[in-house]
Amino acid sequence: MVDFSRRQALAATAGAAVLAAAPARAAPKSAPAASSRPVLPVIDLAPRERLSLDFDWRFKLGHAQDPARDFGFGANQRTFAKAGATAANWQVSQLSDPAFDAGAWASVTLPHDWAVELPFVDNPAYVPSGKPDDEDLRAAHGYKPLGREFPDTSVGWYRKTFALPAADAGKRLSIEFDGAMRDALVIVNGYILEQEDSGYSPFRVDITDIANLGADNTLVVRVDASLGEGWFYEGAGLYRHVWLVKTAPVHVPQWGVFVRAKADGTLTIDTDLVNDGDARAEFELLHTVLDAAGKPVLTPAAASDRLPAWERQSLSLTVALDNPVLWSLETPHLYTLVTEVKVGGAVVDRHATRFGFRSIAFDGAKGFLLNGQSVKLKGTCNHQDHAGVGAAIPDALQVWRLEQLKSMGCNAYRAAHNPPTPELLDACDRLGMVVIDETRRMSSDATSLDELERLVRRDRNHPSVILWSIGNEEPQQGTARGAKVATTMKRLVNRLDPTRPVIAAMDSGFGEGISAVIDVQGFNYRHEKMDAFHAKFPDKPIIGTESASTVATRGEYARDDAKLYVPAYDTEHPWWATTAEKWWSHAADRPWVAGGFIWTGFDYRGEPTPFNKWPSISSHFGALDTCGFPKDNYYYYRAWWRPEPLLHLLPHWNWEGREGQPIAVWAHSNCDKVELFLNGKSQGVRDVKPNHHVEWSVPYAPGVIEAHGYKGGKVVLRERRETAGPAAALRLTADRSRYAADGQDVAVLKVEVLDAKGRIVPRADDLVTFAVAGPGDVIGVGNGNPTSHEADVASQRKAFNGLCQAIVRTRRGQAGEVRVTASAPGLKTASVSLTAGA
């Protein structure tokens, strides 16, 4: 059956760049190998063009207060007086002059975060209050000099020149920004065309009327990060991709296709068309559904109609596909809808939309159901931040980070607390991970609603997205006013997307205020209140939107208030939080709890609880540190979130000076029993209670501790920790061996400091230097140390507790061998060869 109807529809498209295929990545010790990254068919969109504008930018800091140091911007109060003026006394800034020479500026490739390159700056005005929750507010953003107090480092200027051929005459031309942090002013050929306040929302700039065809065009973006949106590190600059889009006058607009695919094969396609031309157009609209291999599996009958000049029209089509392959966590099968627009018998536009057939439901008794099957959400909350690169995370690094989470058993991702970059959702679609997609501001003002609308329009074709989140711990959450705001926001979401429920993350007022409005109740911590809430509201689905918040420093096993470290045992947490074990054992035992999202998957800059003061610059909350190196709690979750047997032993066994003193030894394991040995002598057998750890107190003696994991009375796993000797060598490994020579792909390199016998030296802090031969560059380094003030954008980094990391990016159009060498004084060097190719 095919049903066409004309109607006004709010539609969206998932326009996603396809990541190149990559071989399976070698997994870390005790981790399952990551599956090969899925390969999706590459769709030729011609005659439409979507071209990257990520390369060949020039960047320089401006000034938030002094026009003379801000290239004349704001001088003489004539900024908006004469559109497009280039004369010195009328121009927006000196950069409006096409002859302006930015050759001495820094050359940058997007994504770019200038904040990560800034020094750390103490706050001399902070005076501790002595209260339990005392914090230096500057610590929340990681002590980077951004804000109104730092006018000389809070404004950045980006400038680029690009050519448009004369053949583009008659086309519609636009520039699409995936996001800019923050308050971006876009100037093209001297014209101010857009001002976008949001640091997270995508926005589009039409340049058709002012474009220079057959000549160069100047694109200038002034980004002002003086005002923030979050209480965490947000970065600064053009930290997401930028695109040049060319279409015919009759075309599918941005986010102009909305696909609703049900598990029974029913497919409803809403398509928007616009005619940005002076003549009425008679058009044909054709759709083809391709499977994951690119094979056509459904071709509905074409629709035809007339579209008046300068008007928008929507068409709706309902068809059915027999026996669709469902999108699931285990088999994330993606289909592609190819939409073609014909005028006069010729194809004038082609558009591709990825989607998946699946069903989702939330039930007050059964939790979350995917394709009719109950699935416990084993999720993590994460900010967009990584060692070395800050908020400007390359696409391949986004994928790598998701792979680390999946190796832990994570199946769900909460984008905290803002719309994620589109490529992250693309990766979740391909890898099989469901997502809570969250807007930044909970408000019903026009600007906030516009940001929410852009979020939903952009992301509603992603099968990975299962919930829209409209707020996080908002002041009005438990009030009648909050309920009014939530009602307005939910009304908009339901109009844009009637297929997904709405949630908010609350930390108080459960059952009051917005609780009556949202479809799923989010609990930030306060898990002890879940039982009473469920008894009172048995039909309301419940999720732990933020859970645990254990604080741990990788490789540290005692609290050190001088160094500002906390132990990596699952023992310490803020007063409002709990341990991983206490939270997960609570959620796992209750089928009506849909699951939860730990705070957080990765450490991130800012919020260095419990040491919210100088010199702490990053959090301790992650199951992995800022580099993605696993902490011990990673293995707790792996033990209970994955089915295969696991045994992890902690701590290390280098306790010089503590001979004979008791050391707490833990094992995270899903075996039946675990037995511990010290230098061959049994220290006892412990029964493993589901969702709990086992432990011993062992007098320290140098040598070996070894754990045996038993299943059915047989030893199935062994794990040991040996007393390591002095540092003698480095080991350097890469996440993959082959990379795309596209100037965007990155290698994630791990350095381990070893003793003469090849054992990791658990406290090593040697300074490691990276050298690259061939077409690649180190773009960032890190080590996971939450108090390190070393430069992120550098070619060297100290190890922290035996580990450090470098991120190497390929060069565009330069294939060949990339050889990276890691060296440290007095240690044997290590190297790895990477292949950059097409």
C-alpha cells in the first residue's frame, strides 16, 4: 500500500558523512577485541554538493574589550551601519578587507578548540569557606582563562578564503556550522550574515546573494567565549565541522526528511521541498531504500506536483518493507533512504538519510524494551572533552571513545548536558548504542525553543536516539512554573517527533513539578528514593539519569590531600552520590528500573570533586580517565555488564617501605569464587556475590600476588600483579595500523613505561617525547593526571602512573608510512609504524 498526502510537516534529515572502514583494533589486556567498524554504502549526492570547509583556516586571538586589539570590531559604533562595507571607516572589522593579510596567523584545521591551548590560571580571589561543598567556581571550567575577567583570551577570530566557480550561478549556496563555542558572528565578503549565541546548536548561513562567483570569497567568524553555558569545561572556537552546501533552487532543505520506521516494516516518509527560485516548478519526488550493503530493497511509486516560486511544500508517504532487518544493540543494521527530486525529467537534487527499523518502549514494570525485548540500560554520561584536544574531538576519536565504553559493557550514552556533535550519533547508530539526546537550556523562551527544535529536527532519524531530555537538575524542576515550561517544551518535541518519549534528569522534587509532564522519570542519584516513588507511581518508568559518581584517580590507592588524589578502590564519593557497587546492585535487582547512566564514562576537564580548588583541573568521576585509560571501576562494570568471565586484580604490588603492613587487595570478577595467593601461598577463597567485589587484607611482601577465578569448581582465569623494577623501556602501541590520509583521521597512541622484564612500572612519571617521521602530526598529548598543568598541544608529556597518550593526525592527500617514536631519558625507545592511505 502506498499513501500520499500533502500536509505541513516539520521534518528532519540525518545527513552523515560515512567513516571509512578500519580493521579491528587490538583490545587492551583482558578486554574483548573491538569489532570491525561497520562500512556503509557511499551515496553519490550529485548534483547536490556538501563540501568540507575544515581546512586552511587562519586563527588569532582578538580582544573582548579593546577594539584596537580586536581588529577594529565595534569601533565607532558603526558595526551594523552599512552592510557589506569594506571602506575603513564603515567596515565591520579590518578582516572585512579582502586584501587583509592573515598569513602570519596560526594555521588551523577544524575541529579546533583554542581554550585547550591556553595556560592554566589560578584564582587569587578565591577564599575557602570551610563548608563541605565549598568550591572555587573557576575550577568548574578547569582553570582556563576564559570569561569576562580574561578579555585578551576569550575572543578568537577565524578567517578563510574559498573559491566558487562561475558554474555555481543559479544554485543555492549555504554554509552549515555544526556548532561554535560560543556567540559566533559570521561575516562573508564583509556582510554580517548570522549571529549565533548557542555553543551547541547547529546553524545555517545562506550566502547565495553575496557570494562571489568565479572568484574568491572571504569567510570570517568571530567567536566570543566570554559567556558560558555550562558548569564544566566547554572549550572555545569552531570545535565542530563546517560545510559548504550547494543545491538547485528546488531541493530538500536542511533536515528536510523525517523517516519513521516501525519494527513491522511500516515506513512513513515526510519530505519537505522548497523552491528558492522565481519560476513555478513541476517536480517528481522519488525514494529508494537501500540495505546496509547498498542494495535497493524498496522503491515506492514517484509523487509529482507543482511547487510555486519561493514556497515550501511537504509530502507524506507510507509504505511497507517485508521482513526488515531490525536495528538492535547486537546487529545495528542501517538502511539508507535516497531521495531524488526531478524537474523537467532531470535529477536536480539527491539526498540521503540513514535510519533503522526498530521499536522502543518504556514500561513502569519492565523498564526499557527494544524490539519488544527487555534491555537493561548500562549507560554512561559524557562531556565532549578528551586529553590533548579538548572539545575539538576528531571523528575517529569519537568512535574510539565509544569502543572503549562498549568494551566495558556500556550500551547507552547520555550526551551531558547538551546536543552532541552529529558524528557521535552517527557512530552510535553504526556501533549499536542507544542515546539520551539532551538540549542545553530548560526554558520556554523563543531562543531556547529554537535550539530544542534544531536538536530534534537534526537528530530524529537516528535509531540510536531513544529519549529527548529537556533538562538537568533545573531550579524549577519541582515547581508549578517548571511544569508549565516542561509542558511547552514537550508539546514542541511531540509535534516534531511523536515517536520518542521525553525525560528530564531530576535530583529533587520527584513526583512534583515536571514529574507529571515527562514520560520517563530521571533520577540523578537519590536511588534510595526510587522504591517509594515506584510504589506511589507504579506506571511511571524510571531511569538513573546520573548514577554512582564514585571518585577515583587512576593508579592511586590512598587518599592524598596534598597531591589531591583519591583512591581507585570503589570507596569514595560525594555526599549526594554513592559507589558503583551500591548503585548497580540496586538497579540490577529491580526489573522496573530501566537501568542508568554512571557519572561519568570518561574523566573531563573541570568539576574536580572532591578537590574543587587549585591546582586540580579535571574530574575524578570517570570509569576511564581523560585519555580513556581504564580505572579499576571500569573492570567492576565489565564484570557485571558483559557475559564473558572476567577477573581483575588490584592494586599494583609496588609498596616499598610498607613491608609487613596490610594492603587492601580487591578483585572484580563474575566468577563463582576467587582465591588469592601471595608468593604462592593462599590468602583464602572468597565467594563472589553477584554485582559485588571480593577483598583481602594482605601484609605486603615484594613478589607476586595472583588471583584464580573458579567456575564450576575449575580455574578458568588467572590474574597477577608483580613487584616491578626500575623503569627501563617504553612500549608504544596504536589503536589501528591503517588510517585515511584525509587530514582528519587520527591514531590513538598509548605509551607504557616498563621495567627490564617488560612489566609496567606503576608509579613511573618519566617525560616522554614523541617524534613523527612521515605525513602525520602530533595534535595532542595527555596522561590522565587530574592535577597536571603540562601543555596539551605539545610533543612531550610525563607519564602518570606508568601511562601517557599521544594523538597523531594524518595529512590531507599525503599517503605513506607514518613512523612515531617515543623516547625518554635513560629508557629504551619505542616506535610504531602507521599506514596512511586512501
